[in-house]
Amino acid sequence: MAVSGDVKFPHATLKCELCECFFNDEFAKNLHVKGRRHRLNYKKKYDPNLYVEPTKAMVRPSLPCCATHLYTFLFRKKRLRRRRNNAR
Ligand SMILES: [Zn+2]
């Protein structure tokens, strides 16, 4: 019996060729296609201009927990903006 390179996942009927992942049903696949990971892969392969929103981890710093942190949070943001303006 010939063994192909394809890995057959049990119960998985649908596959995303782009991300090499498998899905049990149409719903799961649709969810994946709308998801970030898929669009990131799409962006990498086909369309560098495609907008993919950053993850929460990438939008730093995360929301401050107290007044002191709120201050640093705002201050840092302002400083970043100023630095960006200077660069122009
Ligand atoms: Zn995909």
C-alpha cells in the first residue's frame, strides 16, 4: 500500500492549504479563515498590504491596573508619539 505525504487526520474533512490545518466541519473552517492566523499567512504569501490587526500581546503596554501605572502608561505613550514626530 502506497503511503502518500498527506497526513490524514481522523474526522477531519476540510483542510486549509495555506496554513496546513484541518477542520471537522465547514463552520470551523469558516471561523479559521476569518481568524488572525489564517490572514497573517495569507498576508505573508499573497498580499503584503492586507491589514491584520495586531494581537493584544502586540498592543503594549496592557491596560494599567492603578493610577501610578496609568500615569506611566500615558506618559510612555506621549513620549513615543513625540519620538515619532521627531523622526519625520
Ligand atoms: Zn488558513
